Amino acid sequence: MSVWTTSTRWLMLAVVTVALPWQALAQTTATATSGAAGATRVAATVPTVDVTQVSSIAKPVVAARAWILVDAVTGQTIAAENPQQTVEPASLTKIMTVYLTFDALKENRITRDQQVTVSEKAWKTPGSRMFIEPRKEVTVDEIIQGIVVQSGNDASVAIAQTLAGTEEAFAQRMTEKARELGMTDTTFKNSNGLPDPEHTTTVRDLAILAQRMISDHPNEYQVYSQREFTYNNIKQANRNRLLWADPSVDGMKTGHTEAAGYCLISTAQRGERRIISVLVGADSEATRAEESLKLLNWAFQNFDTVKLVDEGQAAVEARVWEGTSEIAKLGTEQSIWLTIPRGKTGDVQLVAQRPDPLLAPLSAGQRVGTLTLTVDNQPLRTLPLDVLTDVERAGFFSRAIDQFKLWLQ
């Protein structure tokens, strides 16, 4: 059944709720879906909701100004408090500085053993330091460790000047990259997070950055688990206490200024699951560590991330007209995962929204709609709905027959 969206028949919209074989899912964790669970219907496009909104478990009480929990595989927000409140990122800023440094390494614009020139500005930068000096050798690789492990403000300025000429130009690049990543509420004014009234972000934006650091630079990311680093005969320990408190924690960055309070982006991987916690505005180093670990444990204990559809498998099979095949396999190129409250697997539905009728020719990778994953009729995740296999256009007579059938409907 279809619903008219314009006066032209060829632009109708079909929204189909797809049945999932849950018993097979429980045994194999993934299987293709087919058929429809009920009548085709049209639903309004609704922004996705946090996973905790379909859970009976209350959010934890956290001693912080703002926080957010995100599943790194699905990108879904599990729970949050003041996720879009404007905050000062402090040294969490340096994740973007290192992200752009990793980009430059990947693009061969710099090398790890390349010498970095230390300017007087970098040398005299206040706050936490790596203790680099003018005319003293330091490599890009050492600078990266100095930023990540030692939280060196001086090292951040040095690499910013290396990559962009000036720190101001680099900060502009940081903001541009933030927009590219979808960090719509972030503006960077420097490379290290020293206070500036216009240097602001949100915990939601910081979670996006943390997730992209892990997914875009998975090998380089390992430096965030490093516990200590020695440069210029000065050994400094990583300020992230969770690296010692929990073996599943492998990052990511601490921060502190008087205005920002004590901040921590932490992430832990247990099995195939990875959770990211962003917390700002705690009152001490101990509190930020304790509250962050509490959030990570709460997320792992009360929520699951399940695979609904295997890579290359169809999420939906749709009727195709005027093609050499009557069926098109639709889905995504990668496996489809969903983060849900524990015990809610049986309540998941896939809602496919696409044009109807669907006309050949169709090419693999062609986007034809959206796939929304819901629990209790609440949208938790929306994915593009793509054609998985080509459907060529049929010959003249076959097309004429299909056109006649469509005319009769």
C-alpha cells in the first residue's frame, strides 16, 4: 500500500516496517531480513532519541557540569546531561590538534622522524609543558607523545606552527575540521585549550571528535594508552588515572582550567563493544576519574550493542518495476548494529522509507531512501538505504507490461 505525496504517481513514498527473525538473531547475532510485518505506512521523520529514553533504568547522578555516553560502534548517544551546553574544552582541545597531525602523517605532509622547529612563542607557552626548547632537537613523534601523554601546551603550539605557519591559522583549520566532522557548536581559537572567551564547544561535539579519532586513526590512536613519556630528561605520567584503574580503558584525554573545571574524555573496550564518556566540570582530579568510570560501567552493564544485519546482506527486499529482476536488495554496505537496553532485542524494528514505485535501472551503491531502527516506536538510529546489487533496465516489451500493471493500480 502506498501513500501519495504529490499529485504525480511516480513520486509516491513507501514506508515499510520490516519483520526481523529474532530467534535466529539470538543464536547467530545476524541474519538477513525479508517480508513485511504489517501494512505499509508513512511516518513523519523524527530525530533519533537517546537510548536511555527506551529504558526503564534511570540515568546515573553524576557530579559534573555536563556529560555524555556514546557507543563508538553505532555513534548512538546512550545517555547525557546538558549535552549541548556551551563549555570550555581546556586541554581536551588537543585531541583535535593531534587529529590534524595524524591527518598530515596519513597524507605524507610530515613524517614521524621529521624535526620540529621550536619557536620562542612555543617555548614560552604557559601551563602544562613538554619542556621543548629552541635549538634543541625534537621530532614529530616526540611532539605527539608530548601532547597526548604530557599534555604539553608548548608542544601543541610547535606542531601547529609546523603544519600551518601560525597557531592562529592552525586554529582556523581546527574549526573548519570541526564543521566537517559535524561539530556544529565548536570554535577553536588556539591549539592547546588555554582560556579564550570564544574557544568553546559542547560535550556532544567532543564525543563526535573522540569517536572520529578512534575510527579515522585506529593505529595511531594507541598512543592514548601510553602511561608515561620522558623528554629532556623529564619523565611525566599520563594524567588519565583510569589507565591504571581499569585495564579496558585505553584513552583518552584530561583537561583542566579554572573555568572548565576538571574534564575527562575516557573510552573503554570490552569485547567488541567500545563506550566513550565525555565529562566536564568536575571539582577534582579524583572526581572526574571516579565519575567517568561510573559512567562507563553503567553503560556496559545496562546496554547492549547488537548486530541486526550482516555485511553485504539485504535489510529490505523491494519490488522493482521495468527491470530485468523484480526484486532489489536494499541495505547498507556494512553490518548494521544497534545499541539498545538489555532485554530489548525483541522490540527492535526496521522501518524502510523509499520511493514507490521503484524503477530500474538501479546501480549498486545508489541511495534510494532511509532505514530507521526503532524500539517501542522510538527512532534510535537512521541509516542510508542503498541498492546492494545492480538491476538493469528491461527490454521494451517487459517495460511496457510493467507500465500497464502500474497504470491499473
